[in-house]
Amino acid sequence: MKKDLIEKNPMKKVDRPHKNQFVGTFYNREEIDALLNAFINDPLYPMVFVDIYYGLRRGELIGLMWSSIDFEKNTISVEHKVITEYDGGGSAPKLIVTDELKTKNSRRTLPLIPSVREVLLGLLDSKEKNKRMFKDSYCTDYEDMVFVDPVGHLYTPEYVTTHFAVVLKKNNLRKLRFHDLRHTCASLLVAEGVDMFLIQHWLGHANYSTTADVYSHLSSGAQTVTADAIVNALK
């Protein structure tokens, strides 16, 4: 078109594809109780517990640092994420801790929920016990990372996903991706009538439309308000 080689733009005859609305899978309150009971003696229990409350992305959760948690001001900040880097040369993948988050809204500071505070303090206590127990065998490369295994190694994103699925299957729980804990958190907030704008910032979505597009279908309360309005208008 720019070089005048063709008279018409054939792309104008192409129909624009329609984006299908994403519908996330999530657990209800009873299923959450069963999930936590299944993980109660599992090393990933604190991670699952925290994610149910905060709905962090997997990389954000694994990238959580002790220096980002203020036990005096009772705040928890999402400032880092962990990604797996593959060099394509057949060598083992590398874990990268980075402060480059998905969007600018991903960087957020949230209130430290009391029950989460208790779990994190318990995790900190366990970490100190493990350091004394394993002594020189304890890995000190990830001292500031919250979620490490009993000998101090950082959990990989792949392990978290795989192990989560194994525990669910072992306990005959409905299939759920680890990422769906994020949708579970959001669905609980919607059910409680929390404004979409507040949910957007809790989850760290880039914009309001993302939150509304994904979760507005869960908001039965909003539809009830609309129904009441039309009834009142037509009395």
C-alpha cells in the first residue's frame, strides 16, 4: 500500500478475532479447608496458606523476601519475583531473582494479615532451627528468601506446580492449578462484595479492565443491585 504496489489493503476484509472471556477455576470455602488440611504437614503449607490470602503470582510468591515484610508496621510488600532461566545448551536451568515485575502495579504493599503473620513467624522459627540442625550443610545463598526448603534451597517454580498437583491427587481433591489459588483469592473477595478497583490493586493487575473482565461474572451482588433498580424504575 505505501509503495503503491497494490490498490487495496486486503487486511480490511479480515474479521477481527474476538477475545474469549477467561473463566478461572477456583475452590470454595469448604474446598479451601480441605486443601489446607491436606498440606498441614507439608513443607509447602506456608506458601499455599499465604497465596490463598494474597493471590500472588507464583513467581512473586517464591520471590518474597524477609526484608519485604515489616513485622512492626504489619505490612508485606511484593517487590521481587523468581523465574527459571534456560540457556538452551542442555545445562541445568538457573533460578533468577529479579525486581522486574510483570507490571508497574505488581509492585505493591499490603497489610500483613494476622493469621499470615503467625504462619510467617512460625516459618522463621523453623528456619532458625534448621540452620542449627544442618549447620554447614545448610545453604546460605538465599538467606533473605522466605520460602526455602529445610536445607535452605530456594523452591523452583516447576517444583511448586508439580508438588501441588501431587498432593491434590493424593488427597482426592478436585484438580486445581497452583495459579488458580490466585483466582480462588479473587473469587472470595468478589463474593464478599469487595469493589473491583480494590481487588485490582490487591492482585496487582495492570488495569481495572483486566480485573473486571476476569471476575465480573462472579459478582452476583452487582446483578442483584441492577435487578432491584429496574424493578424500582418500573413500579
